[in-house]
Amino acid sequence: MIYLVVKAAVGLVLPAKLRDLSRENVLITGGGRGIGRQLAREFAERGARKIVLWGRTEKCLKETTEEIRQMGTECHYFICDVGNREEVYQTAKAVREKVGDITILVNNAAVVHGKSLMDSDDDALLKSQHINTLGQFWTTKAFLPRMLELQNGHIVCLNSVLALSAIPGAIDYCTSKASAFAFMESLTLGLLDCPGVSATTVLPFHTSTEMFQGMRVRFPNLFPPLKPETVARRTVEAVQLNQALLLLPWTMHALIILKSILPQAALEEIHKFSGTYTCMNTFKGRT
């Protein structure tokens, strides 16, 4: 125990060696736009061998694929709805046949409908759970076995701080992200005795993408939205450092501490004061 504490403390002071990505084949779900597109750029810039993009919109996937190829990195795209289990398994087989083994899987695909429970359509609620949560079950089951055989692999989950601190007006998203967080926590612990295979969960604050367009907090200068480029850069760094958990920005650690020590009434007042209680009232994002 003391050794691990000292090792962690030293790691904060001395720069750690970054993982070489030159032999890694990376698959990014939701890779056509937003954070997914930025992740593809970042992995390409850092020397990934091959990049595979999954998504539902061919136009976006094709544009991102062409951009990555122009950067000099081999890139392929596949149309795949990660919420469809059989489609995931079939597409994963096609990827292995065409591209080879995937050694870094980035579960980034997600949807949000931005409504309260009573205003939400049942099918929309199911869609969020299928894509945001169950989709990660299917993709991980599709690619993890081969990673374990190769003793080389990394599972990444682009989650959200809303997994730990929910807000009104996004009940489908918050619930699915909390489930995905528990999935990754269990998976990460389960991989401790699996040499060469690790996992990373990323929990960013509100990020400036079209997905959450219109979302407003009361003090935007104090709590500015993150840039997709920043989230992508820090995510790839976390993979290279084999970091299990990444909260963005670092001030989100204070949120977690406050949630663990403050009474519910105090937390409710903080939500109201900061504007998170009503931040989804102006939501116009992409579902």
C-alpha cells in the first residue's frame, strides 16, 4: 500500500513515459464528428498505425476519413449503430477481416434527447440506453477477447461528469452515463490480472459540440465549456499514460468531494445558484 502511494506521488512530479502508438490499431465509435473526429486527429498526430471510424452518418464518416488519410494515416470507416448488437458483431468481424486486430477501442458514440422523464418518448429513452450503455457492452465483447489473447489492448470510455452529478432535463443521458461508468469501473477492476490490457474512463464537463448546443450555465466565464480538441488531447494522453480515470477539468474533483460530504439540501442550492438546475431549458442539441 505504501509503495503504491509513493509511486503515485512520484508520478505526479516526474514525467511518465508515453505509450508508443505506432503499432496500434484504433477504433473510435461516433468517430465522424465532434469529439470523435478530434480523437481521430489526435491519434493520427501521435502516430497510430491505423484508425477505424464507426458511426451512423456516412457523410461525416467519409469527411473525417479523408482528412485522416491526408494526414498520412491509414483510415477506414464502417456504418454501424452500436445500439444494435448483431450489427456490432457483424461489423466487428468485417473490421478484423479488412483492417486487422483492434488494440485500442474508444467507446465515444452517444445521444441525448434533453427532456424530462414525463416529456420523453419511450423509444427515445430506449435509444439512449442502447447506444450510450449497452453499445459499450457489445463493442467490448466484440474486441476484448482478441486483446486478451494478444496481451495488448486498451478500452476507452468517453463518459461525462453527469455520470456522477446528474441534472434535470437530461434524464436519459445522465442515467445511461451512470450505467456506463459502473460498467467501466467493474471492467477496469476485472482487467487488473490481465497483462497488457487496460481501461480508461474519461469524465469531461460540458464540451462545446453540437450535441449539447444551447445548454447554458449561469456563470460561463467561471465554468466555460471544454473544447473538443482539449478533451481529445487529454484522452489520448491518458491512454498513453495508462491512466484509469480522467476528470476534466481538474476542478471536477472538488464536485465529487462536495457530493460526498454536503447534505442534499445544500447540493440542491448549489445546483440552483450555478444554473445547472435550469441549464437544459435552452437545449437545442443534436439527438
